[in-house]
Amino acid sequence: LRDSKKLSVKRRDQWFEYILKNKSMVFSLASVGPKMIDKINITNAANLAAFRAFKKLLPRINQPISNLKIYLDGRLYLKSKKNQNKFPAVTKIKADENINSVKLASIIAKVKRDRLMIGLNKKYSGYNFGKHKGYGTKIHRLAIQTIGPTDIHRLTFLKNCFNIQIRRNKQDYGRRTNKTSFKIKSGAAEIPARIKKAHPYGLPKLQSA
């Protein structure tokens, strides 16, 4: 048993199936959408997701909170450091390498996320989500710069990871419409762009002005 990042896809899938078949193991999943992440930042969003997953898991454990030992990896907290003090929870650096329950949790999260991206690959043709799983690879950056961002892309992700700045009308955030205007800034060059017609898959098709 190892941290999910150190396992092959095959081994992760095998461990995931083992967890599903083992009735003594229970888990819950939670997520935070791109709009909320842009609003509160990725760190706070991760903490919020951890707290949501924790609250969903509690009814399935059948144990008083005082009997639990709760471990979180890295700099992850149950919503916040202050809120976490209400629970018997400990945040440990490299917990996903040293604590078995966290190793298993990292495998579940990785497998579910990768499968989600594979499913989105069918919906958002042209982005190769099934291959790069949403990470900032060269092929992903090229797709964004060629086709434009989708409603599942975080604007902060584009800014920080791709050196691309996108400004959208606030009321149009997350909408697919032929009236939304963008400005894409890549490096030193700024390219005014406007959606001229809807992409066949509902995605924005950007054309230089």
C-alpha cells in the first residue's frame, strides 16, 4: 500500500476495487465547483471539501466523534484550523505516505477524479481530459488557447498555471452563450476575442478580433 501518486493506474484500480468490496471500510466524497474555488481560493476550497466529506461520513461510522482518530494530509484542514480544533483531528505532512487510512483515501480520490475526467472527455471533445486528467500539460494548454476555456475551468487555474488571464462578464460566468466576451492574455501579447458562434459541443469557439 502506497501513496496514490506512487502507484500505477492498474494498482490504483485494484486497490479501489478492494476498498469497495471490503464492507468494513466506508468513505465519502465531496467537491467544490470552479466558481466557488475562484471565489475563496484553492486552499480554502480544499478545506471546505474535506469538511463536507467528513460531515457526510459521520452518519455511516456509528461511533461518537470522541472515539475517532482523524488524520488529514499536508496542509489540509476541516474547513479551517480554527474549526478543526472542535474535532479530534490532526493534520500531518506526508500523511499520504505514512498513514494507511490516508493512503487509501488518496487512492479513492485519485481514482474517482480520473474517472470523472475521462467522463468529461466525452462531453468536452478536443481537450483530451481523458489523457491529461485536467493537469497543466502542454496539450491541455494548447487546447485552451485554441478552443477557449470551458465552464469547468477555473479562471485562477488559467492565470496561475498557464499565464493566461481571462475576464468575463460576471453574469455570464459558467454560461455557454454567443454573447459572452473574453480577453485572453498569454505572455506579453493580449488578444481581444469574442465568441462568434457556438462550438458544436457547446464550447466557446474563439476568434481573434
